Amino acid sequence: MSERNTLARSLHDLGMGAWFGGSLMGAVGLNGVAREWEDAKAGDRIASIGWAKWTPVNGVAIAAHLAGAVSLLASNFYRVEHQRGVGASSAIKTILTGAALAATAYSRVLGKKLEMATSSDPGKSAAAQDHPVSVEDAERQLRWAQWSIPVLTGALTVVSALQGEQQKPVEQKMGMLRKAAAPGTLTRAAGPRSAPRRRPAGRPGRPGRTRRGSPSAPASA
């Protein structure tokens, strides 16, 4: 395409990079340090505070990524409709984005419960007990949810790289030609073949004319 999308692409890439990198650092570094803490309850509290501090920044990163993604989709909507493979990659990217958003939101809900459970405030600790998920189940589910975020956002990065390759001029030309030619090719292949034209029997040449060298017709009496 001739027009540039520098701002949209920057928001898309920076937001996704922060989303992926922050979640991976938290799952590996922050949770790893908390597990090695002498007091397990204190370690969980430190990890919860760390994740809570990161949440506003992560929210800004997610919003930037979504804004850039929507803008890029609108700018390339013609390619989504007419270039083979772009529609499929866009659908996969949408599904991965929704799954990553759901995992991020669920992680925050579970983290909030653990934050209240490990709080020194008796009121918050009592409120955590009213949560439908127990503290032990919340810890186990939180680990899975926190690890699913970098996996999903990493897959998003791979799909975005694929879409970057699909945007090359050669890929655009070949993809559009393939999608445009696919229905016509099937129609031509299924069409009936016309039979060769045959001359009527007993009429080797044109009527009223005699070939040179052939015997003449008998004269009338």
C-alpha cells in the first residue's frame, strides 16, 4: 500500500511487546523470587504487590496494542477481503487476542483475591474467604493463567510477523491472483467440451460445384 501507518504500527508493536515482556518477566522473575522467599506468605504478598504495580502499565500497553490493531485492520481491509490467506491470519489473530485478554483479566481477579488473603488488614482477609475460589485453588489457577499470557501474546507476535510477510508486494500480487482465479478455474474445468463439427453424409464438397478431374454428370436427353 502507498499510505503509511507508522503511528498505528508503533502502537501495535510497542503495546504487544510490553504485554508479552511484562507478563513473561512476572511469571519467571517475580513469581520465581516469591517462591524462594523464606516466608511463603510474605513471598506471595510481595509477588501480588508487584503484579498490582504492573497492572496499570499493562493496561496502557494493551489499550495501545488494540488501538493500533484496529487501525491496521481498517487500513488493510481490502487485503483481508481480496488477498488469499490474510483473512485467515486476521481471524486467528482476533481469537488469540481475545484469549489473551481473558487470561489477563482472570489473572487479575485471582491476584486480587490472593492480595486480600495475604493482607495484614483483617477486613480484607475476611473478604477473601467469601470468594468462590479457595486460596489454594486460586494460587494454582493463577500460575497457569499467568503463564498462558506470554504464550498467547507470543503466538500473537508470530501471527503479526506472518502478516508482515503477507504485506510484501509479491505476496499481495500472488495472493490476490490466487483468490480471484480460484472460482473461475473451477468453472472452466467443469464446463462441457464442444464436439467437432461434422459434415452431412454424401456431400463431400460445396453444392453446385464439381471438383476438377472428377467425371462430369451425364447430359440430359
